[in-house]
Amino acid sequence: MNPVQLVESPIELSQWEKSLQDVDSGAHAWFAGVTRRKTKASDGQIRITATLHYEAHPTMAVKELQQLADQAKDKFGLLKVVIVHRLGEVPLGQASVLVGCCSAHRKDAFLALPWIMDRLKEDVPIWKRETYEDQQTEWIHP
Amino acid sequence: MSETHAAINVQLFAKFREVAGCDQLQVVLPNGLPCTADQVLKQLAAQLPEVALLIPQCRLAIDDAYVAADHVIDDLNAQFAVIPPVSGG
């Protein structure tokens, strides 16, 4: 299973756990980004999301994610990295992204997860569209 | 096509695709080639005024890689994409 993927079906952690198996690893760390119901708007009002939709520049997104995984391995001495992002409709409470990594010791795996996520949110060409409970839609371009 | 009437096809995503009503737009380059990535984005803003305010935050990608604003374009046949601020995760 390619450890860097865009998928259109639910992301199940159990399907990916074996991807980090390595006898030299002493730490597996996982992060799942999950679609959330409440969003605070810039005017302070809380908006209620009904559902979310993700789209990507698919070839470029995979290339960027692969570069990110390679850079994280070099920077933190990781043994393996998994990055899976879901596209299409993602109902509330489900994972839109899953990042996993393993290292010899826990510190590197712990440090790598936020580093990977921060860069994913800066550079990987994936976008989400909120559909609010009043059926208004909005592309998020922060 | 003469160099003084060059145009490139730019892939559109997210709000840009929705506003344009298509996933690809021909961007006319009034001064032909060579031109810079920044000039392409500015021309795109002129063609899609509804999203012009987002253009300063956009980046141009050529053949699946970001290029700098001052990158000089000299190949009309490359794959161009405008990348608005991303929101994955």
C-alpha cells in the first residue's frame, strides 16, 4: 500500500497501522484530522457545518505530500511516514487526513506530526468547501 | 500563434473553478512571451474580477511544482495551474 495517498472512501486507522511496522522502531505516532461541526467566523459568530467537501490538484498534491514525507524522514530521522488525505464528501466526525510516523525513540515521532501537518496546511494543493446548516457553501481560502 | 498574442491554459481549482464555471481558462498574455508568473496571475485577476482580491495570495504552479513570482515562462505547452490559498487537513 502506497504510504502517501489521496482516497475517496473513509480512512480507517486499522487499515494503515501495519504500514509503520519496523523492528527498529520503538515509537508509532498517529494524528487524525477530523471534520468539525462548529466554526468561529471572523465576526465571532459560530457557524454550524452540515458537511464538508475536499478537492485537490491530484498529481501535484501527491507530489507535494511525497516531498513532505521525505523531508520529515530526513529532518526527524523517521523510519516510515504515512500520509492519507480524503477527497470528496466527508461527513462530520470522520477523518479527512491521517498522518502516521515511526522512529526509534518517541521524541522524534512526537515532533514530526505537528511539523508535517503545519506544512501540509501551507503547501499541499487541497481545498475544503463548507456546507453550512442553512445550505450556504463556502470555499475556504485562509 | 505569434508571440505577441500568446495565451496559456491555466487549470482552476476550488473557488476559482466555481467562479469561472470551468476547470480550465485561457489566459491571454497581452505582451506575449516571455512573461513572468506574476504577470500571468495579474492577467487572470483581470479576467476573473470576482476573485481578484485573492490573487495576491495565489501561487502559480507549472508541471506540478510551485514557481516564484519572478519565474520567467517561455514554454506555452507546460501545464499551468493557479493555486489559491490551500485548506487541506
